[in-house]
Amino acid sequence: MGGAGLATALPLPLAAQGDDLVVPNTYQNFKRGTIHSLHPERRIFNIVWEDLGRVKMRAADLVTNYPSLKVGNIVDTQWYDYLDFMIAPKTAQNDTQAKAMLAKGARLQGIPGMQEPIKLWRMDGMVTKVDGNTIYLINASGGRPEEPAPDSGEVIQLPTAQTANGQAAVRSVKVGDQVITVWSQQTAIKATVIR
């Protein structure tokens, strides 16, 4: 099967290289949109942008005005999109590494005052399709940070790999490979209410 070639073709995940788990400033976004819904128990909000549609993200501890946000507010949001931290063959070593990454979380580069780590999420499964820098897989983990979580066996389109390592890993993936993936959660660090 294709998985045998995958084991040697993929670059090591960031944690295996001894690097700190960091979301670089180059992945920062600024956009104005409308708050569609709020989930205060998890500090989540859904925001609608004209060009992206509805996007779900977590408000980091730097969003100090989160309790005052309301559905219908138009906000200027400073946020980070999904970032790939691991796209690797399903092995016991990579499983252990992915668990350690999830427990640790990531940090944002050069953002003073942020106390909480950026939450990471994991999704494992068998690759069904590769399209550019995007993998589709049959979910075997139920690991995406949404409620309800995708059912085991559901085909999921993962976010687009953005890092050079992630893109190289996607190029190495073949249909039928079993992979482990770890991503940062979409995270807002500022939400300025316009009206």
C-alpha cells in the first residue's frame, strides 16, 4: 500500500524537530464581519464575512471584550486561520507526538500578554483525495473542535496546508494512506466593535 512510502517521504512534524509550537505573525488576518452566534462556555463565536462565509473561531484571552459581544455586532477582527502542525503517517510514535502537541498547544509569535496557548485539534483517518494542498480523509478520530464532532467514517475536507513542511507532506500523501494530522484552531486575538 501507499502508506509504506509515506513513512519515509514526509518531513518530520515540528515537534520532532525540537521546535517550539509557534503560529507565526505571517498567518495573521484582519477582517470586518458580523457576529452570527456566540458560545460563551467555550469562548467561541461565529462570524460572517462576505468573501469567506461563516467562520467559527475561538476568542483568545486577549479578546478582553468577549463578554460584551452580541449577535449582530459588526466587528473588526484580528485572527489566525488554521495552521498545520503535523501531517504524518499513522504510527505509534506519531500518535504519541500528536498527543503531546495537543496537551501543550501553541503560542503566537510576538504577542505580549497572551496567557493561554492556542488550542490544537487532531484528525486521523484514511486519505480519500488530495487536491492541491488539501487532503480529504475518512474521519477515524472525531477530533475536530466542533460540536457535534464529525462522525467516525465521515469524509472530511481538512484545511489547506500552509507551511512548507505541511505542503511537502501533502505532496507525499496518496489515496489509501493512513495519516495523523494536527492543526491550530482558528483564533481571534482582537474583536473591535464597529456597531
